[in-house]
Amino acid sequence: MSGSATPTSTSDTISPRSQRFRDSVHNIPTPGTEVHRPKRYEPIILNIYIVGSIALLMICLGIAVEIALHISNTYNGFSVPEKNVIPLVSTQFLTSFVPTLLVVPLAYFWAVADWMLRWYQPYVTLSEGKAPAARSILLDYIALNRLTTLYYSLKHRHWLINVSTLTAFSVLFMQPLAGSLFQVGQASYTTAATAISLRSIGLSPIISQLTSFLASAGYADAAVYSNLQDPPFVNGAWSAAPFTAPPGFILNGTLAVNTTAVQTHVNCIKPTSFTTTNLTSSDFVSSATFSPSCNANLSLSRNDGSDQFSVTAASTCAPSYQDQNFQPGLPFSANQALAIFVVTTTMDLNDGSMGDCTILEPFEYTNNVTGNPLNGEAFNGVVFDASNSSYIIARALAINSGIPGAIYSFASQQPDGPQSVFDDPYGFVNATKNIYTQYLSIAAQTIYFLPDNTTISAQLTSNVPRLFVEPLPAHLLSALFICVGITSLIVHILHKRSRRNLWLTSPPGSIAAIVSLTSRSGFGDLLLPYDDVSRMKSNLAGLKFRLDKRTGAIVAEEDFGVVDSSDNMALLGRKGGYGVTVGVDSLSPLSRTSFKDKIEPDSP
């Protein structure tokens, strides 16, 4: 009789317990007794030891990132070569590409692990038994993108798949975060170094030639005219032993050393009275009184011009035994003194200028500066012993007139001219102190130091390329590493437990593997090759699926009674309820035809 016939009478009614198909699972030999039982197939990527190792690596990487950030903040970054190790690519490319390359295998691992869990989920559901078609044999998480998988896994309450997919989705952010983790920039960095000290404390043997004083007076004079700064190793009243920097190009660097330095003290006071006495029509005497016992006279001649500058020793203001080389000078009683210390100072490697000096301790060694013959006294640098050499006399005269001339030039450069300095009670006193101090400090470089060559410790601070760990990407990447590692480990432990009743002997993705699981189950007779998803869902309505515990085959069983329509969820978006009631009318048209064929009298 035609398969399209339908029942027309009560006698044609089929028992609701009758099957719509016939299976032959009972004919499958029992594995392990009748035939050899193959080994259980388990993808290596789902091996709990491998998953645990990768998860532990992720946690360690998260901790390592935080440690690297702490070290970066504490030590102002990490040292990197000044020149790019790979000339063909930029530093920026390396700092972004290499970290990204390192996290790619981790991201790929968790993506594949998630894929495997989604691949296995229908079989895990079947192993639990009594699964409707929509949640078992029609379930295909592999064909869905991750966002859709999140929706349907939540809908089907497949919590492990949902969390696994979230984890796989989150690892996508590892690559941009890793690419922005490092930054190379110029930073001031201090490291241990060495320097060569070129001089040490000692009295120059050529002081009497006055060349050092003349050169220093010339610089002081030029500094007034050209607004020059202190020369190298001189800073205000300090004059340090010169030293050399380490070889090589150093960008914006400073070198700090412990060295010896001479400090020059200048104490200038203005006279209490100043008078000029004419001796002749061309000659006159200027007299300055500083105290009842301290005065000095300076003889001048109008024949020498209107601008005359000179200094004379104020012998009455000094001890009777003191040589005129060390006595204060007129017109301002400028008492000079020196002190020698061990100091910490710095040198700017760009222009050689010396920084401030910090006293560490007094210089306690005895030599010809601190002891005999100088005994710690400072040359006044403007009044010298008589000499028979015309060259020395000329140098002495140039120095004697050059320093006061520089002071007057400074006054002349003021906005209101020299008169404003004269009107200021301390105008010339301050000018004299500043210029005279600079002069004596420069002169100290050559008169109180002798050549030397000693290696000393130093601290080199320079702008060097440093590798920094960026805080925001570091915190986010660290949190991502740790969360992914812990979450994935928990998910895979729980999923391994859910697979304990699942025994697959081959990868379930091939057509042959699927046929081997369903060829004896019979419910394939309900399906046609050209059925779409909705047709297959309709034809399989009312069936519950599970894995046969004896053979591992997928088997289907009728589920009589009303079934909640919430079980009928199609992954491709079409949702339709089904109800199975007692009676043949509840079955699909194909099922009715199958039952009809079975009871026709003429059937074989």
C-alpha cells in the first residue's frame, strides 16, 4: 500500500508504544568481550596536564608582568642597546611585534581548546542521556561564531561552554595589550662609572712667572665684557681638581665624583673714609681708611689719563709678618682665604660646566699648600713681589690694572651707568666680591693643583634609551593572564569530569565517525538527504537521544507525554514548540507513514 496513506478508521489506530523506526544496536558485538575494545580517543589539547601546564604558565606570566612593571618603576626602566640590534627594523617595531608574537601561541592554544570543548559538547550531552534533538544531534557549536555560541550556550545552560567561549573571546585582547606593553624612551639614568683625576693638591712651581694669574685675569675681564660663565671645574668660589669623563658619546650626561676642591673666601669691606690729596698739579694720593689701624694710600698721576685702575697692598691691615702677596688690597679691603675639602661635585658632559660642591670632609693631608711654605694662605693675585724681569713686570702690571678695570667695566655696563653703582652703598663692594672671587677661583686651578693621573669612582647620569613597561596595559594584561589561566583550568577540570561517561574511539568530526555511531540506530530512516534543519527537527520531534552504554552508539527513544516546548531550540534561530501526546496524531507525517506501512495487511 502507498506510503502516503493515512489511517481512516479506529481499527487502523497504531499503539503509541510502537516505534517509528527499527534499530539494530543489539546486533553490535560487545567491545571488550566479543571484539577488541579500542583505546579511548582524547585530544592531546584537552589533556589535563597540558591544560594545567599552560594555565600555570599564564598565571606565572601575569605575576611576571606585575614584577616587571614594579622593576620598571623602581629602576626607571630596563637597559637597552643604544644602537638597534637589528638595523632593518625600528625599535618601535620590535617592542610591539615581539611581545605580540610571544602571546600568539597562548591565544591560539585557548582558542583551539575552546573549539575542542564546543566540538565535544553534543557527545557530552548524549552521554548524560535523554537529550532532545535540539540539544544533542542537532547541536553544532562549531558552525557558530563566538557571539552566537555565547547566546545559545547560555540558552541551553551549557555553562562550561559559555565560560570557555568567554575565555577564548577574552584572549583576543592579549595581542593588542602585549603590543602596547613596552615603550622605549630617553630617560635620565645613573650608573656606576670611573673617571680619571688629572690633578691633585700641590703648589705650582711656576707661580712667580705670573702666567696663571694673567690668564685668569684675562678670563675674568672677558667674562665681564662677554657675559661668560665659569670655566670647567670652577663654580663660584669653588675650584675642583679636573677629571675626564668615560669615553664615548653621552647624551645630556653629568658625571658625579668625589674629588678635592679649593674654596676661596673673599671678604670685601668699603672704607669708612676716602680722601684725595693733591701733591702736585699732576700727582695726587688717594687714601682709604677702614679702621684706626687699617688704612692704605694709592699714588696716581693725571698724566696717565682719566681712567686709571690699580690695586695696592694694605699692609697696615695685615699682620706684620705677612708677605704682600697675601695682604688685602686697596681700594677695597678684600681679605682672601682658602679652604680645601673633599667634595662631591658634578660635571655637565655637554659643556663641561661644574655643578655645586657638597662638602664631605676636610682635606687633612699635609703638603706644600696646607703646610710649609704656603701654610694654607691664599694669594691675593693682584700685588706681587718685585722682579727684575720686564716680562714678569708687564704681567704684574696687566693683572694689577686688569682686575679693577674689569670691576669698573661691570659698573659701566649697568643700565644707569657707573654712577648708579657709586650711588649704591654696596655697589662696588658686591661687584668687587663677585669678580675677584671668580678670578681667584680660576687662578686656583693652576696655582694650587699639580698634574696627576688617578682613577676615581664616579656616577654617570645621562639620557639613555630605556625600556619602560606601560602601567595600564601591564595591569590589564596581568589580570587577563591570571583570570584566563585560573578560569580555563577550572573549566577543563569540570569538563573532564563531564566526559567521564563518554567513550569515543576516534575523532568525532569525520563523516565516517558519525556514521559509525548512528548506522545501527535506526532513526536515520526518519531523515532524508535533502532535509533542512527545520525539517530534521520536525521529523525527530518526540525522540530523546543518548549514548548506548554497551556499545557507545547513539540511540533514540520515544518520549511519550507532553514535552516542554522550551526543549525545542534550534541553533539556527527558528524556535517552534512541539508536543507529543498519546496517539498517533502527535507524530510527524513521516512517522505516520512509517506506522501505516507497518500495519497494512498486504505488507510483507
